[in-house]
Amino acid sequence: MKMDCISMDAEASPEAPVGVHCILEMYQCPPALLNNAEYVEMAVAEAAQQAKSTLLKLLVHEFEPQGVTALALLAESHLSFHAWPERGYAAVDVFTCGEHTEPEAACYLLIERFRAGHYLLSVVPRGGRVTDHTPIEVQTEALLCP
């Protein structure tokens, strides 16, 4: 789902957003997926591609006794993933600029890959009018995953 209502053309208007920031919270994810650093790395790389962004560098860190953090540096900005396997929870930020990018597509891919039983997705235009920081969309959905 691409946000067609936002123009990223900063030259057209100094009040136009420069990018879109997706804030994703995933709940009821299988702990084994959230605690698998190789799986997280593959999913984050795939999400960057799904967002139609250019992956410059991907850093993944595995915590003891559990937990994984991944940071993807994108030419268009960044994607971060932080997992708490003991809670079945992951926090994700996807911030991209450019009209060609689709940060929401990255979020939906991660929801699928981590089999979230429930998620909250907020989509916020960034760099537009200073007084307008109300999220455009807040979506929650309970998913039925096997």
C-alpha cells in the first residue's frame, strides 16, 4: 500500500514532506524467528528490497541470552528492527525518502515473515509542515497465523 496522497517533491513546495516514516510494532511473533539472527538478517534485507530502496549496509547484533537488533543503512534513509523474543515482540522503523520507495510494503513483508499475530502500523510524513505531525494512518489488525 503506497501513500499516493503525499508528494515527496520538496522542490514543488517547501512544506511538502521529504519522506515517509513507518513505525511498526509486531506482537505474538514466534520467539524462534525473532531470536534467529540469520533469519532476521534475511528478512530485513528482503524488506529493504521490498521497499524499493538501495541497501548500503546491514548490521545485525545478537544479544545474550536472547534478542536481535538489525540496522539497515539505505541510500534513501534507514530500516531498524529490534526483537524481544521472550515477549514475542518486535519494533520496526522504516524511514525512506523519494517517490519511488514503498516503506509500507517493507512493513507488510516483515509482518508476514515474522508471522505477527497482531500488529500496529503508523505512517507519518516527515519534513513537511512543522505543525503537522499527525500520523496519516494508524492500522491495527489481528492476524490468524498457524
